[in-house]
Amino acid sequence: MKHIQSTSRRAFLKRTATTAGLTLSVALLPGRHAFANTDNVHNDAPFSPSVFVALHTDGTLEVTCHRSEMGQQVRTSIAQIIAEEMDADWQRVVVKQGTGDPQYGDQNTDGSRSIRRNIDRLQLAGATAAALLRTAAAKGWNVSADSCECEQHTVVHKPSGRRIDFKALVSVAATLPMPDESDITLKDKARYKLVGKPVSSIDLPDVVSGNTVFGQDVQLDNMLVAVIVRPPVLFTEATKVDDTAAKAIKGVKKIISMPVPTAPPLFKPLGGVAVLAENTWAAMQGAKALAITWSQNTHNQYQFEDEKQALILAAKQGGEIVRKKGDAISVIDGAENVIEATYFTPLLAQAPMEPPAATAWVDSDTVQIWACTQTPQSTRSNVAAALGVEEDKVTVNVTLLGGGFGRKSKPDFSVEAALLSQQAGQPVKVIWRREDDIQHGYYHSVNAQHIRAVQDTAGKTIAWHHGTAFPSISTTFAKDITAPSAGELDLGFTDNPYSIPNMLLEKGRAVNHVRIGWLRSVCNIFHAFAIHSFADELAYYAKTDSKDYLLSLIGPARVIDLTAEDAKYGNYGDPIDKYPIDTGRLINVIEKVCDIAGWESRKREKRFLGLAAHRSFLTYVATVVEVEVKEDGSWSIPNVFTAIDAGTIVNPEHVKAQCEGGAIYGLSCALGKISAKDGAIEQSNFHNYQVARMMHAPKKMTVEIIDSSAPAAGVGEPSTPPFAPALTNALFAATGVRIRELPVPSQVKRNA
């Protein structure tokens, strides 16, 4: 079997061999360099201060990345944090990708939490290694460790100027006892050389040269490629299969029926029939040649337009109260003029550039998986359960991901590969075609919202009544779920930052007919669209500048108090005292983005700008979109401006790239639409599922990072939610047409 490994080219520098135990632990690997106190050192003595660091005898610092790399440069950021605390030479740092293993703690690369949930322990790992290196040097020089300092991959004795390379300290450091955590001091931020600096991606040379392995790239000896024809409607099954034509295609080796799925979906395969062939082309042609008759069930009655009307009605009727302040209903019922609007967003597909792919080799004793997965531990447990083996028999090797956006946090495609390999008796790679990805994924939920508000004689909003209705992600995990969870509502709904004296928020009921899953920014996308679009509408009715009115809605800078139950769900699982909801930071990004966008001069310069600002994943983002609209209604985006306050930043270039990518993804969310007829998804590829294209992509993007000493917060997702409302607000400024339903049309003609 050919071993597949995804690693930097620099990983092929000279290294000494290590035992399996050492490569999975954090170790200063013992060496052979002559140094004081090394006479009795055993060259195989392990040293394990954490699971992230390995210092080799040639001086190479190997950092293990336990998160999945999908373009956000987490492999570089994690290495930066550890190398900073050790004051390591960046040119001598390599990154090793961790397999799925509970020793790393949570490995799920989602929720914009890779840095914020790990920076403290990564700093501690690097600082501990540095402390042991200083102690090792001090023993050799017979001086105090306090008089030694790590500096550019060496330890320096400050009083004498003596200096020694890290590689010469490995043998001694390997024998030292672990220091107490309370004795470890982190590096002073004033001395940072890597963290907070625009360090280039450690993987960039290999990526641009094609010297990398993504999920679709994996090749094993004797491997078959599988393409699965899945049922068009959820939980239906093949009642008749004619595979005669498929078997006649050169290269097709096996036709295997998949297990019939049952509710709830979980991360189980969808069922269907798999064609296994010697190559991808033969597998694809074999799949096209299958003639299959499918069963029917209640999901065949699912019509998208019917669901749309039902959700709108549910949003208007409301239901269970999730937040109440004052008496919004009495104020609204007693008002002469009530401003109201209904907003609707369709299902969306994550549509990563690389569709899902996984390779499995199931033999008598072990199971090997290679997958572009965001969740290696979940992959491990789900594969083990499907095969009926112990988890420790399953190894999940994480490849690079050609985008993820939440789709690859569901390990169903790895389970498919494992089941097929078990039946075929040889390695099998399951590839998802673009059509499979669009028609059989875990979709971002469809949503309807209805908002009513009342303004006083001065134009100030004094009452806000807001209903939201959408099928819940919980339907993927349990039967008979008909309402959103508290965790979903706290993604931009119940954590509304507006200072309005009378506010009522309610959730409606909804029935689901497809698999619902996470998509970049999750429910923040549709909640931000409605809330920040309606804020712009209120500004219009108040005859007030949109920015000024938004700031008046937010009110004075303050920390929003949450109830104990709200805090449990409403702060992205992080402590509210560490990450308070600080409207002052939201106000600050609004002021900053309007400043860099030239908001005050827009009318004089005849520029059409739209503004939105949103807190998500503990980060504050404000976005201004500029549009140009031609006479025929076609529109383009000359500029996008973003201001972000994400607390402590590891790599500003990565943050800027994530903001730019998040804006493009927000544009795709504003353009995309997944719908269904008779239970089957109508879209199949990019010809009828729209994503951002060159004609709509911003010509220029400007990102301003707010300098902050606050704890590190999320970066990968927060710039996506404010994009759609900023875009539609800009289109209203340009045309007078209010867009309350997505997708945004390709032409928006001016009102007469």
C-alpha cells in the first residue's frame, strides 16, 4: 500500500528516525551532539511537554497541526504561535498534519475557533519547550536558567554572550523533568517577531507548485474509484436496478448497493448504488449508465414554493417567545404607523471548489482513511461504528481541503468509502461529482423572517417585533424536530444588539425535507440579512442617514447582559466574562469602515454605498459595499470595505485574506439558491446554482484590522453575514428598489 502524507516540502529535510510514540507526542528528540552532562543520556529517551512540538536532532522544529487546512492557513498560524514562544528560526520550522486522535482535544475545524480555543495551550507548549531548552543550556554552562534566553533558534547566556543552537541541547533537554505550569512565563508581546506579523504561508510554495495532496488526489496501489448514484429524494431507496449497461463499460469492476438510510440522517450514507471502477472516468460513465427505479415516501410531496409560503406564515404568526423586553405588542397595536417587512432566503449549498472525497482501505486488522475532512475524530468514530470495529483500529489521515465551508464537517463520504472498501476487499476512493455535491449535501436552511417596528415622532425606534422560522440543523440528529434550537437562534437573532425599549423575538415552526447542516456563518447569514436590511429601511422612514440611524439603534457603548441560559448558548460556547457583548466595539468598526469608505462624501461624489455591521463568533465586523448600476439594471461592485475587530491577531495577512474570502462567500450566498420540486433538488451544477463570478466580484477590497488587546476571537466566518445586507442596502441607495428576498437578481432596474 502506498502511504499518502500531506506535508510541507521542508519536511523532507534531513531528519533522524523517530519511534511511533515520539512522532505522536511532543518530544525534544535526543541527539548526538557533545555537550556537558550528556554522558549518561539515552538517545531514545522521550520528552513530551505537549502533543504539538517535536525538536529533531538536526534542529528542525516540527509542529503538529491538529486542525484541518482548507485555505485559512491554520497550519501556518499554529506554527507561528509555537515558534514565537520558542523564538525559533522560521526557516527551520516544518508542519506535520495530525491524524484524528482524542489526544489533541477537539479537532473540529469549524465555528471559527481554531485559534481562539487553542492559542493559550499552544503558547504554553512553546513556552514549556523554551524553558526546558534554557534549563538544558544552563546545566551545560553551570549558570542560572534565568540568565539564559532563547533567541533565533539558539539559547544565549546574556552575561557572557555564549550561544548554543537548539539542536545541541536536545539530548540534555530530553532528560529534564517537566516544569510546573505555574512556573512558565509567556513571552512579552513587545518581543514578538512572528505573532501579529504577516508571515507567509508555510504551505504556499507547495500549493502553487502542485506539490500537495488534497482529498481528490489520493492514490493507493490496487485502488478502485467509486461514484455513487444516490436517491433523488431523502430516505427513498432503489427498488429496481438494471446495471447491464454499466457493467459493459471498460474499467467497471463492481456494482454495490449501499445500505438503505433511515431517519434521522446523522452522518450516514444516503444509500443508492455505487459503481466501482479502475479509474474516475469509467466510474462516472458507469454511474450514468445505471437504470434505477426509486421508491417514494412523504418527502416526494415536498415543494419549495409551498415551504416558502408556510415559513412566511410561521414567521408572521410567531410562536414561542425567545426574548422579551418591555411590551412591543401593545406599542405596535396602539400605533398608527407600523413599519413591517418580510425577508426570505432559500436553501444554500456549501459548494466547495473541491467536492467531498475519501479513500479507505479496510483490511483484517486496521482501517485507514484519507479524507478532506474538517472533523477527523468524528470521521473516526462514525467509520468505526459503521464497520463495527473499535475506534483505535481506525486511522484518519487528513489531507488538505479544497475549501470546506461546513460541508466537510460531515463524515458521510468517509463512511461510504469505508463500507465499500470492506465489501470490495481493496482500497476504494469515493469521489463526489459536482452534481452529487449540489444535489445530495447538507444544506444551509431555508428561512423566513417578519419584522414590525414603530418609530416615535422623532424617528426613534421604540418597538421591535421579530419572528423567524426555519428547519433546524437538529433535524439531522433527531426525529420530529419542528423548531430551531436555542444555539441556532443565538446566531444573530436573540443576541440582537439594538437598544430598543420594547422588543419581542419569537420563533416559528418548520418541517424539514432535506439534510440540514452547517454552512460558513450558519444562521448569522439570514438573521443578519433581515436585521440589517430592516435597519436601513427604518433609516429611510426616519429620513435619517443610514449610518447615523444604525448607531442610534445600537445606542450607547455598553456591555449587554445575558441571562444564564442565554450565556450558555449565546456566546458561541465561550465565557461571557472573557468575551462580553461589547457594543462599543461594534460602534468602533462602524465608524472605522465608514471612514475608510468615504461614507460622508458619497452623495457629493455620486457613489452608492450600503452599510451593515454584525457580531458573530465573538468578532465585530462592519462592511460597506459600493455598487454601480447600468441603465439596463445590471450591477457591479467597484469596492468593498471591511473593518474587523477580532481581538488578538496571529497573522494579519491571513485575517485580511479571510475577510476578502468571506466577502466573496457572502456574495455567493446572496446569489445562490437551492430549491426542490417533488422532493428532489432542482439545481445540479454551477450553471443553475449561482456563485460569485468575475462580473460580480468586487474590483477592489480594503480591510482594516482594529488593533486590539482583547482575547483572540473568530476570523474565518464573521465577514460573511454583513455582506448581503450591505449589498442590498447599496442597491437600494442606487435604484430605490428594496430587495427582501434572496437571491439578488442579476438586474435591478431603478424605480421610476
